[in-house]
Amino acid sequence: MCCSSFLMVQGFLGHPENHAAPVAAFLPSTFSRKKMKKSTVLASALVGAMAFAGASHAATKVDAPIMTSGVPITANVQIQGWLNDDFGIQGWTHFSKWGQFEARKGQRVTVTVISGRAGTHPGVSVWWRNTGPMTAPAGGKGNYYQNHAYNQYDTIKTGVMTDEVTGAEVGYLEMITATNGYDADGATPKYAANANLFNPVFDGIPGTIQLSFVAPRNGTYQLVTGGVFPDSSVCQMKPVNNCGGFALQAAFTYQVDIR
Ligand SMILES: [Ca+2]
């Protein structure tokens, strides 16, 4: 259920700023990407896009625990969950961890994420989420999110989405970005063109990040965290260019403080 080329194409269409990587991402893993001419890659992308035309937005169901101010959650995340090469340098929905909380306009919200594994770096994003009529269910184990990948730094709006398993319509998604960033202490960033969008944050402590923002409106906020730019010492544990893989995870502890 995780990584079909079909869904890679949707990610490609949804985020035009990230064209190159998603196109390569839906090639078979055994395929030599270097041998493939650029024109062939683009043609493959267009064929895939045409096949997808007319389909509605696939919705992925994730567990988004309801968070209480000051109460931490610890969960295993993929060490490249927040920014994964195989998803066109987007976040990996299934292998990140989610949360949801309520805040009133004007409240100060502080988000803290601490990694329990040396050499890994947390990224975190928060959006205000529309939970009004016709929107997809939010929060808990029935939380729907768009597709298998997420844009870490941008507002997200879709048409009516359908459950990727049942095909049932589940409503649309509107998430307005509130804050995002990643622990840049000791990290070696890639993708310089997007560096400011990803928001590197330095606090002098590798493996931790804290972000603070004033809630722009009343209502529901959605949080996601995952690893980003793991150190080479960690990457060397996996003999592949994408050092994350499925199995390589870290225990992240994340919490919100709302005042
Ligand atoms: Ca830090």
C-alpha cells in the first residue's frame, strides 16, 4: 500500500517545484537512472500523468493522536521521514508521525521535538486544519491526509479525496501552514534551492528542535515530524543511496506547549 508509481505521479503533479526527483522516484529501483536520457524520463512522467488524469485525490489514513499541552508523545519515525529523496524531497506520510491539537487565535504555541538516536535530526511542520463541513476526518486513527507524501512547508488544498483502500469519498483537505523547520545542528543539508523553505534551525544541540508561533486562528492544528538529513555515520548502516529505507528509525519525543 505504500509506494506505487501511480501515487508518485500524483506527488509530481502536486508539487511542480520538485519535478526532477519525483520523476526519478517512480522508476524501478533496479533501473539505472544515469543511463536514462532526460527526454525519456520526461516522457515517462507525462504518460504517467495522463494515466492519472481524471482520478480524484487519493487519501491516506494515518494515526494523528490528540495532543495535550505539555504532554509528550514518543514514537518511532523514519530518519528521512520529513524529507525523503524517494518522494521528491517531500515528507513520507506513512513513516512520519502525526498529531493534532486545538489552539485559540493569539495563543503562543511552542513545538519541541527531541531525537533519541545520535546522528539523526528532527524536522517538524504544523498547519491550521480546516475541520468544517465537507472536509476529511481529522484526528485520531481516522485522520485522513492527502496521498503518500506531504509538502513540509506549504499550504495544502485539495478537491474531494477518496480513501486509497475503499475508494469512498472522504471530503477535501485544507491545511494552512503555521510553522516548519528542522534541526540543523550538525546536519548536512542537501537541496540548497529549497534550504530556506525547509527552514534550518540552530539551537546548538544536535537532535533537537523547538519552534514557536502565534496561532493565526481558532481551531484545529495538525503536526507532523520525521527525520531529515541523517549523519553519514548513520547512513552507512544502509548500503543504498537513500540511507533511510524502511527499517531505519529513531524514537522521537514531540510535544506542544500552548499558552
Ligand atoms: Ca538543534
